[in-house]
Amino acid sequence: MSVRRSVLIRVVCLLSCSFFGFAAAAHQTQSLNGKWSLSNSNGSVSLPAQVPGCVHSALRQQGRIQDPYFRFNDLSYRWIAYDNWTYTTVFTASAQLRAKQKVLLVFDGVDSVASIWLNGISIGTTDNMFRRYDFSVKDLLLEKDNVLKVSLMSPVVYAAEQRNAHSAYRVPPECPPDVQKGECHVNFIRKEQCSFSWDWGPSFPTMGLWKEVRLEGFDVLQLVQVSSVPLHDHSVSQWRVQVELLVDAIQTTSCQIAVSLPELDAEQTFQTQFLSGRTKNTFILPLNTSVQVKRWWPNGHGEQPSYRMTLRGFQDGVSLLNTDSRVYFRTVELIQEPIAGSPGLSFYFRINGKPVFLKGSNWIPAHSFQDQVTPAVLKNLLQSARDAHMNALRVWGGGVYEQDSFYSICDELGIMVWQDFMFACAMYPTEDAFIQTVREEVVQQVQRLKSHPSVVVWSGNNENEAALAKDWFNIPSSQRPVYTKDYVTLYVNNIRQIVQHEDPSRPFLVSSPTNGLESEREGWLAADPYDPHYGDTHFYSYVLDCWDWRTFPRTRFASEYGFQSWPSFSTLQPVSIADDWSYNSDFASHRQHHQDGNQQMLLQAALHFKLPNASEPVERFTHTLYMTQVMQAQCVKAQTEFYRRSRSEVVGGRGRTMGALYWQLNDVWQAPSWSSVEFGGKWKMLHYFAQDFFADVLPVGFEENNALLIYAVSDLSHDLKLRTVVTVFSWADLDPVCTLTSDLVLVPGGSAVPILKQPVSSLLAGCGRCTRPTCLLTFHLEDSSRVQQGPRNHHFLCSPKDAQGLQRPNITAKVQEEKTGFSVTLHSASLAPFVWLDVGNIPGRFSSNGFLMVSKNTTVTFKPWRPTSVAELSQALSITSLRDVY
Ligand SMILES: *[C@@H]1O[C@H](CO)[C@@H](O)[C@H](O)[C@H]1NC(C)=O
Ligand SMILES: *[C@@H]1O[C@H](CO)[C@@H](O)[C@H](O)[C@H]1NC(C)=O
Ligand SMILES: *[C@@H]1O[C@H](CO)[C@@H](O)[C@H](O)[C@H]1NC(C)=O
Ligand SMILES: *[C@@H]1O[C@H](CO)[C@@H](O)[C@H](O)[C@H]1NC(C)=O
Ligand SMILES: *[C@@H]1O[C@H](CO)[C@@H](O)[C@H](O)[C@H]1NC(C)=O
Ligand SMILES: *[C@@H]1O[C@H](CO)[C@@H](O)[C@H](O)[C@H]1NC(C)=O
């Protein structure tokens, strides 16, 4: 297999392609996307429907229903998911297609339970929205008027039937909590689990053909899936690219495969045989050790370079396969090893040999109706993640395995993906049929996703280890072994076994949260999956004071934590009417799917803030929305900063935190939730805060035993020498009261180090007229040349509700058009905390928002996502600060 020979073959191909023009057309594809017809079971509803799509979207597009997200429509449209629906299309099959040896009817995604008929003949059934299905249909195809019918059964009725058929023991939970207004037994159907409702989302159990449908005809063979995974051999420091081809061959076919990475001068030809049927062939392309390969790095750690890979397959000079893709080189290791001075094991990711702190959030489906999640929607959300200095997102196990473009964008943006398998907050059945469909789902998803460097870890499920270990579902201890056995069967003996076989290039965790190796040692179910000495943790508390870092577990890795807030008024407005615009309206409680959630937000806010009390009701409502965002931003900031400053320390046996992924990045609809980005893409105050608290270099301030401590946190690769500058302000005016500067301290790359410690009393004593209720602090880091490093931060010495001297700042603004957007110059008459600029429904993003204004004038920029003007922006602009709401 010399290089020369493969070059020769390429020349032959060029000739053969021109000589035998038909060879290039050996593979015939006919799309069946587009307009189908759709009807319900008794024929009372019949309408055109777009494929890919779903029943709800079709009804909406034809004006048969209103916006399903409007007010209480989720309840009004419940009937849709209780009916059965049939999609039908009539098509002509071209002569070229019918002339092929084999023709497959391919469904990239059927949601979910369906029987499929072609020209009156049943060709198969489906039961899993996460699988691709294909059916061999050559013999059934007519020249024209082929009738293809997909009969979808109500997923709600199906789930209930499956549950009833499972009589030996219950598989909890039976139903979601009433406050979620959802449907029951979602764990009995392989479908987006949150489509039956969640504590942040509505119940819209979708039905449809949610991905492409097509016919594929071929004579010899066809490629079903290609994947390439670079593997690194540390001992000889050599890369090998493992290329896998999943191929359908009509009969056993010998073939020459030429794999090439032209930019790396790597090329090799393999003589191979594709056995008859669907088989996977693997090829290893070793790279010359002298070749310098540029690595893919997470955001903030380097670039995301990739290399073109071409793959050509020939038989006797005739082209059989031809595909181009991109290959990214990086390694990932999950390090679980003893830590000096701490019981338990470390838990951190090493990317290309470098320990990387994972900063980011959790991803949920971007819409109840996946057909409305366009690449532009994904790009906007993922760019928002990157722009807030995130380097990781966890694709949560209650949604969907995202579409290809999601992972491609993550590859390009350097966003690492923690990929759950789609099982969440429940026990699951393990009947043979269920296991078989899950096995196929897992094989297909791993093969589809494993070429993406962004995917750095697989995880078997969301919170199911914890649910069983902590007995969320009141399972009698005598029955516990049954559930334990089911758990191990599904996640260990099936999913883990498949993933390790299909993709040895990444770590696999059985659950999230988990104790990792310790869970394994305890028979896959740890006594306490939340143990901060092992693995990852999820932690929520709404009643404890979120400003008090002592309430947070000093975990190895925080993969979920968060607080709710309401989206802004402009996001709620299109789905509500004036009657709804109060915090105690039926609408406000209807949209809240988390028990006591609205109350909890106010209680948490009231710990530190005066609650809005404007007498004008709508103003009071919008102020309350603002207040929940202030509370959320400040809480998640406090918790995230605690995790980031814990990366280098062990305190009381705990620490070395190496991940902070708050719950949750995005929203599925317009409602209160833990998200930092609203439905539609508008940033909440939290997301603006994340821009700062995830900065590569960050000063963190907190108090311990009445002493102020400031840490410098750095995710950089190189060392810095930094000092902190603390400025003391009075709440009552804009002139600094005094300034304190620390000594320069060495801050090694990838560390968090204390840089200042001083009792608050001595700090204030050295600062004239200051007391805790009258003053507050800002601080930043600077290097030896007095250049500021990282953002400015602040620390309050009392709750703002107790602050003395805080005045209405009467902020005015001037909007001006600039080259790349608009500038907004603010003028304030006094110090103003949490200054919030809102331009209503003009979509776009400010450079900074929700900030503490400690100077008379501040300028921020606004980048609109559609054309606008100074006049429109000035008209829409509202400015709210803390003192304006009471
Ligand atoms: C047909 O089904 C719809 C939706 O389930 C129902 O509202 C309607 O009453 C039914 N019509 C007849 C004639 O049975
Ligand atoms: C839907 O299909 C199921 C299974 O065939 C059947 O039991 C049920 O009665 C059907 N529902 C309606 C509304 O026709
Ligand atoms: C690897 O590259 C070196 C330097 O370009 C070259 O001398 C050597 O022949 C190459 N080895 C292989 C196996 O191609
Ligand atoms: C803001 O305006 C109000 C009402 O005119 C006034 O009472 C208040 O003093 C002003 N605030 C400052 C800081 O000047
Ligand atoms: C601050 O803004 C005010 C009002 O727009 C303006 O009069 C003043 O000149 C500005 N001051 C500075 C230092 O830019
Ligand atoms: C709102 O609360 C503030 C401070 O507690 C108080 O001064 C003010 O009068 C209240 N306003 C209304 C409209 O109740």
C-alpha cells in the first residue's frame, strides 16, 4: 500500500470518471421531503404538512391552531397528542431509481411510534425517535402514484399501554407533578422525555417525521455512515486516524479505499472487502511522526483547526464511494486519582494533556417543536455561550441528541460537549424489545457523533443513579434489587458496553451526577452519588442564602446548579395579554412548572433586596421580572465564583473543583426557568454576568470570619504576577472613598490563589467615614505595569436592602450610531447597582448590562440583529437600576 500506488489509482479514477459517466451516478437519491398530507384518525382534520415537521407545526402553519405557546394553549391543545395521525405522500419513482439493484426508503427520524405502508403493503414499524430507520422497497415501487403512509400512534396512549403491559412491578415515576401539567409514563417510550412536560417546559408530546425522508438506490454498495476518530499513541507520540465505514453492500464486494489527509501529506490505499449486507469496515491511517499536527482546543485555550479528509472507494477503477469530511485532532482524558490531603478521587478533564476547568452550562431542547430549531437558532445560542467565555455545555439527557449542525458549530467554536444519553429522572423498563431499540439507538448515535472533537464525554443518563440511590420514588427496600438489576442492565451491560466498543476514544460515565470510579466500586450505585469527594454533583437550594458560599458543596465538579428567574417583558408579551401582567396572575402561575417557584424567587430576592412595590401594576410586574433576574444573576455568580476559586485548594478534605456548568443555558418557551438566555435569544442579566464570571482571568472576593479575601483565578497557560486594587465607594455618591492595593503575587497558569486578606474592620477603619451599611467595594487585578487583567468585580458589605444613602440615580442615555452598531452613553447622578438596559423587542445584544455604575458616565454598545435606528432605539430604551423599583 505505498503512497505511489494510491496516487496511481487516483489517476485511474479521473479517467474512469470521464469515460464512464454513469459511474458517478451509481447512487441515486430521491428526497421525499416537502408537502405531505396529514389527517387525524377519524378524518375530521385533514391538511397539508411539511416534512420534516410535526403535527403541531402543521396545524399551526395551516392556521388550524394558534401559537401553541400563547397563554394557556398547551392545555387547549392537549387533544392533539391523544389522537392518531397519518402522514401520506404520493410520489413518482424515477426509472433510474427503480433500475437500481437495491432501493432503501430511509427515515432519519420518526417521532415516534408508527407503522409504515407503501402502496398498501406494511413495510415496518418504528418505536424510537432517536433512531434512523430504513426499509428495502425496490420490489414495491411503481412508476408513479406510489402511496407512502406513516400512521403515528398517540405517544401518550402508547406510553400508557406499555405501562399497563408491564404489570410485574411499577417503573416510576408514573406521572409528573401536577404543577407541570404534563402526561404520564414517558419513560415507556423512546422519545424526548421533556416532551411530556418538565419543570421548565410545557407538555407537547409531538408526533411527526422530524428528520428527512428519502429513497436511496444503488447497484453495488452505498455508504450509510462514515466516521473518523484520531487516536494518539503517547508512547511514540504518533497520531493514527481511525476511519470507519458503515456500508450496505448488495453482495460481497472487493474495493480499494484511498484515504487521504492532503494538508498532512498522509495518504494510504487499502484493499478491502465489504461483506454482503450492512457491515462496518475499519481502516487505520497512521500519520508520519515528523508531521506537526495542529490540535483542536477548547475555547479560551487555543484555536480549533481542522484538516480535510478525502475518502475514495473504487472497484476496477469505477468509483464506488466518495466522501469528504474534516478531522480534528485532540485527546481527552478524565482523571480520577488520589489527591494528597483529600479523601476520594480527583475528577477533571485533561485536553491535549492540559488540565482544563470546564466553564459553561447545560443545554436543553431549543424548542418544543424540533422542526423550528434552525441552524441559525443554534448558532446564536452557541455563539452566546462562547461569547460568555464558556468552553463546555452538557447536552442534558431529557431532551434530544442534537442535530448534526449543533455539534459542527461546537467543533468550530471550541465548545466541549458532555453528551448524556436520553434517559432522565426515572427508572426505565428492561424488556427485551426496549433494550433492543435502545441498543440500536446508542450504536447509531455514537457512530453519528464520535467524529466531533467537541464531544468529550458520554454519560449514560441524567440523575438516575441519584434517583435510585436516594430513593426518590419510595421503592420498598425488598424490591430494590430488581431496580438495581434493571439499572445495571440498561446503563452498564448495554449502553456502556456498546459505547466502549464503538468509541474507546472518550471517557464514559454511567450517570450524572455520579461518583465515577467509586460508583463502579460500589456496584454502579454509590450510597451517595452527591459525595463531593468523587465525580460530579448537582446541587440546588432555593431557601438557603445564595450569597453565603458556605452553603455550596465544595465539589470536584459542579455539573448542575442554578436559580430561576423570569424572562423579560418583551419575551412574555407575544404570548400573553394585559390580564396576565402581574406576578400573581393565573398566567404567571401557569407558566411556572416548578413547585412554589415564583414564591421561592421572591423569598430569595427578599434576603438581600427590597421587593418592587410600584403602585402601577404593569410597572410593578416588570420591576419584579427585573428583580428575579438580579437575584438569579447574583446567586449564580456567587456560586460559580466559589467553584472557580476552589480549583487549586483542598479545604477540610474538599476542593480541587474543575468544572462549573450551571443549569441552564437556554429556554424551550417563554416562562420562568433557570436559563441565562431567554426563548428567542435575549440575554438575561445572568448571561451578562457570566461574561465576567467566566473570564479567563477573574478576581473573586468573599468574606470569611469577617475578613475580606480576594483570589486571583487564571485559566491561562502562562503565569502572571498580579496585584489587586480595591476601591471603596459610598452608596451615596460617585467619588471613591479610598483605595487599597495589594502586593504583587505570582498567579501560575491554571490556578486560583489568594492575593489579599484583610479584616473588614481594619479595611474600613483605614477608610474614614465608611461602615458596612454605608460602603461597598469594587476590585480588579492588574499586572506590574498597572494594566488591568480581567473584569472589575464588586463585593457588598451589607445587603443592598440595608444600604444607607442609596439614591435614585436618574440615569439618562444618549444613543448614537456607530460603525458596527450603536453606542449608548449613560449619565448617572449617583452610584447605581444592577443598571439594566432594555430595548424591548428590538433583538440584539449589549456589550455589558446589569452592571454596577460607579462613574458619572458609562458607554456601552448595542449590536442589533436586524436593522434599527437611533430614533427607534431611543424610543424603546428603558433603564432600571436597583433603587428605581421601590
Ligand atoms: C374526530 O376526532 C376529533 C379529535 O379527536 C373529535 O374532536 C371529533 O369529535 C371526532 N369526530 C367524530 C365525527 O367522531
Ligand atoms: C389510536 O390507535 C390506537 C392503536 O391502534 C387505538 O387503540 C386507538 O383507539 C386509536 N385512537 C383513536 C382516537 O382512534
Ligand atoms: C516521514 O517523514 C520524513 C521526513 O519528511 C521522511 O523522511 C520519511 O520517509 C517519512 N516516513 C514515512 C513512513 O512516510
Ligand atoms: C433623582 O430625581 C429625584 C426626583 O427629581 C430627586 O429627588 C433625586 O434627588 C434625584 N437623584 C439624584 C441622585 O440626584
Ligand atoms: C458626562 O455626561 C454628561 C451628560 O451627558 C456630559 O454633560 C458630560 O460632559 C460628560 N462628562 C464626561 C467626563 O464625559
Ligand atoms: C415602597 O417602599 C419604599 C421603601 O420601603 C417606601 O418608601 C415607598 O413609599 C413604597 N412605595 C409604595 C408605592 O408603596
